[in-house]
Amino acid sequence: MHAIRDLLRNAPVPIRKVENMKFAELNKINVNSKKETKMGLSYLSWAWAVEQLLLNDPNATWEYKPHQMWGETVMVFCEVKAFGVSRMAQLPVMDNRNKAISNPDAFAVNTAMQRCLAKAIALHGIGLYIYAGEDIPSEEKVDELEAYKAKLESAESLDALKAEFSTGYKAMKDKPEIKELVAVYEAKKKALTEVK
């Protein structure tokens, strides 16, 4: 009995990575009301992004790395350490048309640094979907899954079920949630088959 207890005591314990759990949680936050738009491109307010980061990890830190010159233009870098992981972003110093500025002044560099900070925070999940050009965060994509599942569950025939599944599968096939959709499909298929 003691041998088993000692063996179990020395067994490796699987560790759930905090950073992965936090990323998934933060990536679901809808930031649409906090984003700002210039020249048709969206970005997050750096102050709001910092607030959200510190509310979720009070020990988070960030550091600006030395900028790099690209001809007469400048690239800034920011590293954010949060949830036990470091992520770095880069951003050129740009004008309001998102074109790199030649010989930027201190104000333009400061603006780029703050936007780069918001971008580095997004790499931890907060508003990342904005940088992908998407309009909705992951949580609302989960609602999309629920809609497809509801259509499967309400199908009244095998043909209708197959048609709904085909549509849902095409939309969700590259997402991890596809397993849930397949499970609902299989259960409904079984139920419809048993009815006949």
C-alpha cells in the first residue's frame, strides 16, 4: 500500500498552463466598444489595454526595446510579460494613413510606442481579433457554434440533418469546436434513424 502511495507521490502531475487558460479567456472579450478607427483601420486604446492587462495580471510588465532604423523610417518594439510568458510586437512609426514616416519626430515615435504596447498586449489575447481584421471575438464565434448545433437538433429528417451539417461543417471545420458539432450530428442522426 505504501509502495503505491510513494509511486503516486513521485508521479509527474500534469500542469495546466496559466497563460493558455488566460489567453483563451481574454480572447473572448468583446472590445468593439473600445476600439478606435482611423482611415478605416481599427486599433485599441493603449490606456484601456493596459488597464485590462493589469486587472487580469497585476504583475504584468512591459519594456520598449531599442528601435531600429529602416532607411529613414523607424520600427519600434515592445515586449509584454504577463501570465508567465513574454510576447513581443513591432510597429513602424506611421502617419494617419498608416504609411511609414520618414525622419519621425518624438511625438510620432511616442504614439507608435503606445500603439505597439497595445499590440503586444493583444498578443496575450485582449483584442487580438482586431489585428486579424475580424469583427467578432471568439466568444461570439462560440455563439455561431451554438446556432449550428441548434439547427442540427431541430432537423426533422436525415436529409435536412445532412444539409445543416454540411453547412456547419464547412464553417467550423478548422476550429476545435468541430468535435462538438460532429457529436451533435451523430446523436441526432441516431435519434432520427431509431424513429424510422
